[in-house]
Amino acid sequence: MLSPEDYMLPCLSKKFLGIECFGCGFQRSISFLFQGEFIAAFKMYPGIYPLFALGVFLILNFFLKIKNAEKIKITLVVLSIVFIVTNYILKITN
């Protein structure tokens, strides 16, 4: 029986260079979210929740006029970048 991981794209950076990229773990994290494994999703890729919040906000902002939308977008983008970069640094140093 096939699992969701059978359909995931390989990380070319990891495959050819042996180095994980900033996005390594994102697909598996999404898979964990769909399975209801929220803590496992965070452990796999901590940037998943700020990115999810950013995506939801961008969709809502497309249909609704939200006060201070630019500040909120910038905050969510910065928060996502901080989570992703921190996770990457922790991965490569351990």
C-alpha cells in the first residue's frame, strides 16, 4: 500500500550535495498536519504554523479589508523567516 511519502518530491540539495535546504521537512510536515499529528508537524518543520497563518491571512485579506494588513503581513513573514532560519541552523549544527 502506498503512503503519502511515496508521492513526495526529493530534496535535490540533499540528494546531490548532501546538505539539507531551508525547506527540508516541509512536505512531511504538511502530511503530518493532514493526519492530525500537529506536534509531529511542528517538530518536523517548525515554520509550518507561521507559514500557515500567513497563507490564511493572505487569503482572508484578498476577500476582506483588514485594518493594518501590511503590518500584519510583515510580522508574519518575519516570524516565518525566523522560524525557518532558526530551524535550519539547529539542523546543521546538530
